[in-house]
Amino acid sequence: MRLFFVLLLVIISNHVLADEKKISSVINLYGVTFQHGTPPWITDVENPFLEVRPFRNQKGRNFVFELIPRDESFKNWKSIFAVSALKNNRPIAAKIWSDYSLQALRDACQSYSEEVLLMEKNIALIKVYCPKVVGVPMPGYEGDVGEIGVFAFLVMDNVLINHHIEWRGSAFDTSNPETWPISVEGIEKGLTELKKAKAISSAGMLGFDSE
């Protein structure tokens, strides 16, 4: 969740990661090669860079890379595609990493709920519902705001990866998809892209199609 990293980051700098013809889908994360899919809103496969606004920040052991639709801002985004990573001093279970990563969201949300789609030792896939963000006075979260997100957690060696897609809009009723900031079909499309994630190192490859 971007909310989580807003709380952690102090230095923010924009960095263009793509040329005019393509967006790189490979990132070096502290010696781990991470491959990812495409933001689900992309429609121009010939020049997808025209449809995204990039953000990248690395500070010590923390790395964040985010893409939002070109016509949105990082204060008031409605869709976000992100990869974040933490270089830990040792490997940990994906369950511990996912719990740590989602805790700020759990604390900030009223009637928070989640659906665990996959949970293995080194990999996890979780869908989260945040009907209303409360008690978080920061830009983009004023008023009644809710989020839905799909999160992929991968642990390769001592590199902890959190790859996620989120949709933000007005507060909603979890039991009524018509009130959600994204359609059920939109979530499934996001999951399809999320499942393309792969982490590769000398230890091997970790991905959803290898489970």
C-alpha cells in the first residue's frame, strides 16, 4: 500500500525509468532480478510510456517504484502499480513479510478485510478491502476515501518484495461491488498482471506459475 511507504519515506525524487517506446519490466532489487507485468490501464502497446507517470525512490535498504496513469497525480491517484523492496538481514516467511507490510493499512482502515489467495513459505497473494481510511491526515486521504488492492509478496534470499496494484476512490460497501472504486473484472485483470511477477537469483526462480 502506498500509504505505508508515505509514512516511511522522507526523500522523494522523480526518475524517468523508460524511453519513449517501452517501459522496463525488469528491476534489479539488491541483487535479485525482479520481472513484472504491465499496469492494467495500459492500452497503447506501441508507446505505453505516454500512459504512465513514474516515481522511484531508493534510500538505503528501502526501494520503491510506482506507476500511475499519466493524467493523475501522486497526491490524488485513482490507480497505482507498484514494486517495493526491503533488503533484510535474513530471509523471513512470506506470512511475516505480508503481515508487516499490511499492518499500517489494517490500522488505518475502518472495517478492513482481506482474502488470502495464496500463502506459501516464500510467496503470497492477498486481496485487501479498505472501505474507509480513517485517522490519517495526509494528502490524498482527506474525506471519505476507500481502497481495494491486490498484493504479491515474494521473499528471495534476504530481499523482501511487495508488488501491488491498488484502486482508490470514495468510501464503499465491501458487500456491494457497485460501490467499489474498481470493477470485479478490473480486479481480475490486475491479478492477471500481478501473477506475472518473478524473482530470480542464484538460488533459483520464484513466481506464481512455478508454484
